[in-house]
Amino acid sequence: MDYKKVSRYVVLGVLFFLPVTFLLFLYPATHNYTPLDIVNESVLDLQQFTSNSEEQILLKDHITVLGFFGHNPLDKTITASNLKELVYDKFKGFKRFQIVVLMPKGTEEAVEKLKAEINSYEDLRFWHFIFGEPNKIQKVFFTLESHTDLSENLDTDRVFIIDKDLNQRGRLDDRTDNELEKKKPVYGLNSYDCIEVAEIKNKMSEDMRILFTEYRQKRKGEFNSDTRRASDLKAEVN
């Protein structure tokens, strides 16, 4: 027996079948997954805000990460830097993705300084700071599902995921496997803390990936799973 020839065929067989096996494992993962929950509906759009460009910035028909940096945006340098490095840089190539930060009028100059802090010669064309009256900012925030309020300065370190249909996305049940086994009370995840790097890298990045997968499958006509909504969870609990 020619062992060298046999070993060569074995190696070639492994090199051929290994990628095929990997794709077979990957295929069900991309077609049978749990869509990102709708935790709130009818988020207010942004027609009453202005930007430094001629373009009107809206939530409708975009996948948006929505933030609030308040009257002192330079105090949010760490928040903005984490958001840029862990979210913006990762997803800026995806179709219809944007980051939008609502700012009180009068903060335009401070925003330019903040942009210089986080820019690092990167393309920020999918990151928009838009400006409006404080009551308009509060009005948008009140249409979001949030466990915390804006500060007196109209800021928060938490950001929100808004889909193309003005639905707020997140997790209706964010319990760990251990908490599920112990039947701990249900709690959700409606927003993401940009100071908590692990939360952004793990939970938010995964949730964004799932949402982009959903829209990609919808474009291909492959999406056939209903997205769970807050009303569904209430029905389960009752």
C-alpha cells in the first residue's frame, strides 16, 4: 500500500469536506434564529430637528442607534468613543445604518469639539448630531421605553435601537440561563449602556447583527418568523 498516496488523499478529503461541514452548521444558524424583540412601538420621528447639513435626518427607513448627549456633550467623550469604536466602526458599512444623537440648540460649537475628539480621521458621515428645543428632545424620549430618565442636562449614557418602522428593538427577556433555571422574574433590555463595554461588545453588537440579518432575509424573501412584541410577553406572563 502506498501510504504517502493514501495520506495525500486523506488530507485532500479533509480540506474539501471541512468547509462544507462548516457551512452546513452555519446554514441553520442563519435561517432559524430568534428575531430581535420589539419592546416599544411608534417612536416619534425627527422632522422638528435640524442638522448642520442640508439633509433632513429621520428615523423612518433606517436602522438607527439613537442617543442623547445633552447640554455638555464634551462630558460624553467616553460614551461617544465607546459607541464609535464598538458600534459605529463595526456597522457603518451596512445599508441604511446610522447613529443619531439629539442635542439642544446652542451646543453646535461643543459638538464640533466632540467630533474632533472621536474622529481619528474616520468617516463620520453615518453619524449625525441634530439639534432641537429641549421640550422636543424630551418629547422624543418620552416615546421610548426606558427604565431611566434623561438627566437635567438632557443626557444619558444609554442608547436605543430603532428599526426602519419606528419600532424600538431590544430584549423582552434578558435573563441568563441560570436565572431561567431558577425561574427568576422576567426583566428586559430596552437600551444599552455605553459606559459598560461588555454590554456594548456582547449584547448590543449581537442584537444589531440579528436585526441586520432580519432585514437582509426580508429583502431576499426568506424571513418567515414573527417578531415578538411586548404584548406577547404580557400575554405569556398573564
